[in-house]
Amino acid sequence: MSVDTCKPVYADNIEPDDEIDLDGDEYAEDLDPAVAMSGYALVERKTEWYDAATGFPWVTLWTTQGNFEMPAGHLVKLKVVE
């Protein structure tokens, strides 16, 4: 029997086709409960970029539940099957 669980992974290590759980994530907050995250979001693509003002690396995750920008070192919950 397999069990779905999550493990923390840095945003810059997330890849397309990964499934992530952004429920409760500070960079995926949405005040409207009608469009709140539900289940896992499938990552369709990832863009890495640098903030022009600070020079710090950031990541945009393009998912089936929206697009989310976060610092590259931010921990994201990655779905794993054990």
C-alpha cells in the first residue's frame, strides 16, 4: 500500500511535473476562500530569476492552481509516495 505524504524541498529544486501542497504557504495565500488551494498543484513550469532591487534569486512556479513567486530558498511541501 502506498501513502501520499509531503517533504520540504527548496523552491529552486522543484521541477515540472512535481506535485506540491501550497495550502497554508505564505507565498500562496489567497484571502478569497472560493479560490483557495485544494489538494496538490501540478507544476507545469518553473522560472528562476533575480530581483532587480535586491539581487536575490526568486522562483515562479506555474501550476494548475495558479502562479506563485517565492524566494529560491523557500521551503515548499513536495508530494512523495511512500
